Amino acid sequence: MLGTDNTVVDATPKAIEILCLLIESGGRVVSKDEIISKVWADSFVEEANLSHHIFRLRRALGENDEQKFIETVSKRGYRFVGEITRSQPVARQDVALQPATEPSPVANRNTNRRAVAAAAVLLVLAASVFAWFFSRRSDSPQQNQIAKQMAPMSISQITSAGLVGASAISPDGKFISYSDNSTGILYIRQTDTNIEAKLLDSATEQRTFGSKAFSADGAYVYYLIYDKANTDGGLYRISVLGGQPTRILGNVNNFFTLSTDGTRAAFFRSNKVEKQTSMIIAALDGGREQTVLTTSDRERSFDSVPAFSPDGKMLAFAQADKPDVLNQSATRVSVSTVEIESGVVKRLSDETWDAIGMMNWLPDATGVVLIGTRPRIGNQIYTMSYPQGVVNRVTRELGTYGNYGMGVTKDGTQLIADGWASSTQLWEIPPDGRSRGAVQLTSGESDGGRGIDSFSDEKIIYTSRTGFDEDLWTMSEIGGTREGRPLTSDSPYNVEPSVAPDGKSFVFTSDRAGGRHIFRADSDGSNVRQITSGEGRDSMPDISPDGKWVVYSSFQNNQNRIWKIPANGGEAVQLTDYESVSPSFSPDGKLIACIFPSDARLTPARLDIVDVETGAVLKSFENLLYEHYYPAPQWMPDGKAVIFRKNEKVGNLWKQALTGGPPVQLTDFTSDLIWSFAFSPDGKRLLVSRGNFKVKVLLLKNFRSSSSE
């Protein structure tokens, strides 16, 4: 590409396409979505890729503080602010880009079109020459590797829809494996031909999958499965060509990784009796060699996956620290290494996350790549250097990445991951649950996903997300029109609202004090005050019918318990002494409905009815599914039954009578899932947050070139 002084400068073909698009827009602001949809029409890419090309364009054009060609318009997109002039009207190659202080209107559209066309032809020609010249210089393997590392990251979508995930990639990048938990199918896909085949077909009984990995030679897929024969997780192996699977190990918790030579597996194993988790290394040849490296205590817990270093001499793993009681900080997860021979544990970095999912060593042993969760960012991909412990963020999307799927090719240039995307809207339905009377209230992308309630029959409070910021909104009917407005718009995380009976205040969960605790505010969002404190991670508050008490779930010492506290703050009282979450007061305030969560994928969760004074369990119903997050059950207005969510292929609400018997399906939706739900104060409406959740397999090429924190 020619610069302003007719010298050849560096610009990729995609960068030139972006430049042409901006020039052709005649000074109009072009949104990031429009640029991505036109320049990468057949690919799925993130904003970081666009930013990389814009940076290269600016460098190629010689921008500085006084001289600008491309303007960034905050939260909108980009605009070309340079004039296109001719130094010699008859010489096409003399077309040059000149800086301008502000956008200029186009005086002669025909002349401008010809200039744009001439500039585009010249730029494409120059790019072709540059690409040819660079390819001639990159004949050696070392130069080719450098070229790959310098190339910008691209993200392509491997699967189009559904709930497939827990993906893995073969060392040579020729095969990708993933699964669909809704059908129990295990897939294999050849990357060159894009041909997909089933390694395991639909199961007649419930079957779900954990993480996966390929053997060192790429001939086999190892996978975790949960079914009746493997309630604690079984590790299996199957040929990429199909055939009969072989069971390797049992009692493997969610994740595992293989050593580079393919002879060993590393994983965590739970001891439910002792309430401990151990880090295990086991041989894959059918022998009994199993080594326990370390075992967690009640103050520390393991997270993610123990990942083998390329030389097989150490493991990297994630470990959760005990919360800082003095500073009211929440549990934080960091990355450590352990030497397999000596058992010496060292923290790799002081960087921390809320949680860490899948993790792999980089093939050149320069660090690890991981899925990390941070406040208001969600799951993103990071690299952490070894031994320096320097963290770089790879992805910067509004979408997030799944915890169970990730793998890196042997040359370190390609990474497979699961992309998560959800969309939720508010609906109003009759109390009988019939969808024929459903009315959609909002059309946003994330309305009510983390809570919904009512101040009155006309005013709703719900959560809504902008980017990674989760805030509380209200919706009122004004002049016959429903209007939503933000109630909070600050940086803290604000979710799970519960309104006081008089409608004058509400409680909610927030991290505005450092840890995650319960707060109370007036109905207009003012006068915010903290109710709970301490080392627990508090959530899911509910206010008693008389407005005097708040019940909530608190996670302390790796255990969830139900607590109650005066609504204006004071001394908290523990109600339950067993694993329990998501409490909800009965209409008379004498009982609490809560959930005993499932600790295994095939084990049902339990709905408990608890005495509010003693915490004693009065009734139990084992009819809920395994879930990572349980919204609080809601009482029917007459107090004779409790409704709860059941998300299978379709989400619906079910009603459990306190007198016993099987639950009865309340709603009759035939599509989408349910996130949260609540009755209106008069009990004549059900407010429901509904939407979809999709998991897609994504392939990131040259992912290390975009790393920046």
C-alpha cells in the first residue's frame, strides 16, 4: 500500500477492505457491526480483530496527534476524516490520502467515486505485491512460524446452533470433537473437509458429558461421561473412526487433561464422606498406578483442571483462597503449579479471578491458556506466562466462553473453545400459566435474567445487562405505554431484587462493598445501605411478608447455608445446617421453601419446606433437575403449593402441592428456557424472564497475537 509520500507500507488485505469501506461511506460513521458483517461476511470474529486492523491502518497511513485519517466515534464506530485529492488527474497511481481536521462534504460525487475506485484498485494491487513479497521471504519453517505468530487473530464458527460444546482439538488440528448434552451425542468433525460424524449416537437413557481431549497421535478421543453406570464421572476412550468405547477410569470430576506423551491423565476426585477433593495422576494403560499429589482442606478448594506441562514434570491448577474477612473480599481463584516428583506447590501469579474453567499449557512451555471469570466481564480467554506469571487477555467480546471446552494444537497457533450466548426478555402470563395469554413486555437482550419482582401491579423491577454491567431497571405503565428506566447505573454488580411488602424498598445482591453481600434501597434506588457482611458470599435475598426479616443464601467454607437477618441489619442467624440455596418466604411468613442442590449431574435436586424459626425440614420433594444456578421457588398466593423452574429442552414452571404427590406442569411453553419468575402483588399475573441459550464451537487462529490486558 502507498503512503502519503508514495512509499510502500504494511497493510493486510482485510485492513485495505476496511479502508475502502470507510472511504466509500463519505464521512458517515460506520458501526463496528457493519464493518465486521461486510469485511468478514463468512466468518465469526470479535471486536479485537477489527481493532487490530484499524491500528495497522493508522500506522500505515502515518497518523499522529496532529494528523488524523480515521476517527473513533465512542460507542458507535469509525469514520474516515481524510480528503481524497489528485496531484495529477491523469495519473491514477498518484492518488494520495491527505489529512483533514474534520469530515468534509463531497462536492462532486462522480469525481469522488472515481477517486475512491482508483484508490481501492491501487491499494489492493499494493497489498497483493506486499503479500507476494512477504511470502517469498517466508520460506523457512522458522520464518513461517514467525509469520503465523504475527498474523492477527481470527475467530471462525465451527457449529451453527444448538447446545454443542465441551470441545477439543487434535494436536495436528485435523479433528475437532464436541458433544450435545440435550441429546447425549458425541461428535467428531474433520477440519479440512468439514465433515461431521457421530462417535456416540443418542442415548436411550440420560447421558451428559464433561471435558474432552485427543490422544497424542490424534487417533483417539478421551471424554468424561455421566450416566447410570458413571454417576461420579467415567473417563472413556473411543477411536476417531468410531467403534466400541473403552472405560479407563471412574470418579473423575468434570475436567481432566492428558500428558503430552499420552500415558497419564490428571484430574480431581471427590471424597463425599470426608468432604475433600484430591488431585490425582493416573496411568491410562489399564494399570493401577494412581498418585495423590495434594488434597484440599475446608479453607481452600480446587477449581478448573490440573494441566500437565509439556515436559510432564509439573501441573498447573487453579485454587480458591479463603475470603478476607477484614476487608470483606470475596473468594478469589489463582493459578499455582505443583512439581509432580517433589510435591512442591508454588503460586504462578498474584492475579485472581472469580472462577477458572478449562486450562491448558501452551506447547512451548511459555505459560498456560485458561478460561477466567472476572466481575462484569464474564468468561474470557487469558494467557499467563511461565515463570513470570504475566497475564494477557486474549478475547474481548460481549459473549462469553464455556468452562468445559478448550484445546490447543501442537504448534500453538490454533485454539478451540465454546462460545456461550444468551438472550432473555420479560413476559407476563396468567396465573394458570397458559401461554395463549402471554404478553411480551420487553425486547432487550438480557432482561430479567438474574431476577424480577414487583413494587405494585403497575411497576416491575428487573435486571438488565449493558455490556458486562448488570444493573436493576424498573418498568412502569405511563399513559398506556410501558417504559423501562435504569434504577442503578453504577459499576457494581446488582442482581436478585426482592421487594418489601409495602413497596417502599427492596433488597438485592451486590458486590459494591468488595465481596458479594445483601443491600437494601428505597424504591427509587436511593438510600442504599448494607445489610450483610463478613466472609460469606451472600445471594438470593427474600423479604418476609411482615417486612421484618430477610432470608438469604450464604456460601462459607465451601458450603451453602440459609440464613436470616433483620431487614434493617443486625445479627444474622443460621437456619439450615446442610447444603441449601435460594430461600423464599411463604405468604404467612411461617415457612421457607429452599433448594437442596444436586452435587451430581444425574442426581435430582430437592425442594425443601423449612420452619422459619427452627430451620427444621418439614417436607421434601425430589423433583428438580441438576443446575448450576437455581432461581428461588415461588409460593402460590394461597400458600398451598410452590412453583419451581425445570429447564430441559424447553423451560417450564411446575407446581408442587404441599400435600404431596407428583408435581404438575403449570406453564405450557413449547420453546425457549426460563430464567426467573415471580407473582405480581395481587397474584393475578406471573412475570417470567424467558429466552434462549446457545453454545457454539469456535476456532481461534493465531490467538496469541491478540493478547493484551
